[in-house]
Amino acid sequence: MGRAGLIMILFLFFAGLANAQLKIDFRRVDSSMYHASISENWDEVIRVGKEALHHDIDYFYLRMRMGLAYFNKQNYRNSAEQMEKAIEFSPEDPLAKEYLYYALIYSGQHDEAAWASSSWSQSFKEEKGIENRKGIEGIYLETGPEFSNNFDENEMGMLPEPFRYREQDLYGSSYYSQLGINLNIKPHITIYTAYSNLIISRQASVQYKWGVTDPVESYDYNVRQNSFYLNGKILLGKGWSLTPAINYIHVKTEDISIESFVPIGSQDAKYDIRSLEYSFNNIVWSLAFNKQIAVFDLGLFASYSNLNNMNQLQFGFSATYYPFGNLNFYGNTTIKGLFEKSDTRPIFSQMLGVKASSFLWIEGFGAYGNLRSTNESNAFVVYNITDDINLKAGLNLIFVISPSVQLSLRYQYMQKEGIRTEYSYSPYIRDGQRTIKLKYTNQNIIGGLKWTF
């Protein structure tokens, strides 16, 4: 290639660079975004805005137009992010503040909307229909039964040879109720406090050899549990929030003991079930950090508990995502680990939600892994029974009746596993006993009412 050809190539190269530079200068960006906004070509507004930001061109109207574009595409999460940037350039711009507030509301970020508007003038808020938060923001009530097939599925039959005695203590059906209140302490601090009551039926049984019969002795009793829950959401700024929580659980039940005696003239023992009322306390401490990044809410959490006569540490990561920047479709993925003495258990949870109509949202959820002694939702739900919980799945229906009234109906299915202990005098049975796994399922239906003032 000759010198003339090389010069021509270099000329075209630098001309192209100059032309590209012209395409992304402030004047061309502003003109392109303005005309795209006037024609409501929102995709073009967003495209040009992203390209300008990539080349370090950033100013009030760029952010404002991108925020309006996202808002009109119902991508409220990204709209709120752009409006916050616009307000950094012009803190008193009324249109940016108005769009920020409603973008936060429409994306479900009510706490953030209340904090953002807390410093605005009362006249401005009245003009834009922005209400001040009340001290008591709302009340939540939920209640319903849980049905178990454990008693029927694991009823004792004949004692297998060569076993002489066996015992089990089963969990049955239950009933649950909860009353909670949302409180606004400061513009950036909210508290949720709740009382819940849970009554679980139980059945202790023993079976033993007595001549040619295998009599079964059973005793029915209840576990009564009262829980007092408190959490606080603290907004820290720039998308960060902190949520400490505590769940205090008082359990009243009966301590079951088995007494044996040998009747006069017999070589075989009979067995009787004795009970003594007693109570104990469990407590769960939880702490979570959350960071909002556009359409993602990313969280790290940890907890300490003392359930089932042991201490537990739990750590996890949670990602909630809104692919379209609104509440039409969303999901949550949680991965956590429980550490209990030498036992380490991973748990994976998934939830997906969709807006089915103007008044109905449907959420499907599931969790895989042994949930025994774990907690979730900032320690609000605590699995403190002694049986294993190997699978959870369900469906949640949310009906928005009005801006202040919301009804919910939740169905949940669980696969659980208890134990039965069998004893033998045979030398072929190791330690003279064996443990049998007892599988069963629970299904519950919980109805809820959320009333916002």
C-alpha cells in the first residue's frame, strides 16, 4: 500500500472519530432527547440518555426526560432512580418531586416515598395529593387452620418381630392467628409489631408385647405457643436500609414420660404414659441489610436463635427483582445456611408474583431443604418444631379491594418427617433399638386482612 493510501485510511479513521464525537456532544444529545420526548418516542429517549451517560454527559433535563420516559413505559423503579438524580441537579423542581413520589408509590416503595416527601412543603403536598403519614399506618390480621395426616398415616399396627416395645410422639393439625400493627416513628423509621397464637395438637403413643396382643396406649395433648414480634425498618439513604428484628416465643405444653411396671405373676412389663405441664421460651434475633439498585433489591441477613434445646446461626442472601420496573411481575430468590452444632444445612427458596388483573396478584412460592430450626422474613416465621420440614410450596392470592383494604388467601403444602423408636432384646439389633422415619404432610389455608389508614 502506498503512502497516499495510508494517508487516506488515517484521514477516514480520524474523521470517523470526529463524527462520533459530534454525535454525542451536549447539543446533539439535548436536541435528540427533546425531539424524541415531544414525539413520545420513549425508547429513543432512553437510548440516547444511556449513550450520553456512557460518555459522561449528565445534566438535569437528561435525567428528567429519562425519568419521564421510564414512567410512561411503567418502569417505575428506573423512573424513580432517574428522578432522584434530577433532584440532585435541581432540588426544588416540582415536576421531578411529583414524579419521584408516584414512581415510588407505583413500584411498592411506600416507605421510601414517605421519606422523600417528608421535607416538602405542606402546600405542595396538598396540591399534588400527597398525604402525610399517620402514627398508626395500618393493621394486619390473619388466621386459619393447618391440616395434618400424621395421626392417620402413622397409626401403630402390629409390632414387628423381634421388637418388644416402641414409642412415638406425633404432631397433628393446628390453628394459627396473628394481629399486627404498622407504626411510623420517623419519616425514615417504621416499626411492625405483632402478636400471634398457635395451637398444635400432639399424640404420644406406646405399644408393647403383652401375651399374644400388642396393646397401644395413647395420650392426646396440645402445644400452645404465643409469639411477640418486633421489627424496625431504618432507611439509611442512597438505597440502603437496615432491618433489626426480634421474635420472642413462649411455649406451654406437657412433658411426656413413659413408666413401666411388671404385674405380679407376669414376666412381661406394661407401660403407662405420664405427663407434666411445663413451659419454655425461644428467642430469635435477626439483622438484615438491603440495597436497592434499579430493579433489584439485594439483601444480606443473619440471625441467632435457641430452638429445640440448641443454638442456631443462620446466614443468607436474598435478591428481589422487578424485571419491568413495576409490580406486574416480580420474584425473590433466597439462599441461606443454618449452622447448628456440627450440622450445616443449605436452604433454597423461590417466589414469583404476577399481576393477574387490576385487583388480583398471584404469588407462587417454594423452599427446598430442611427448614427445622430455621426462620424467614426477618424472623417473622420461625420453624421451631422438632420434626424435619423437607419441602414447602404454596400459592398466595392478594385481592386489592380498595386503596385502604387488601385481602389475601394463602395455601401452603409441607412435607414433614418425624420418628418412631423401636426396642428389641435381639442381639442382631444394634444397641437393641432402631429409629424409623415417619413421613407425613401438612396443608394450611390462611386468610388475611390488611387495613391501611
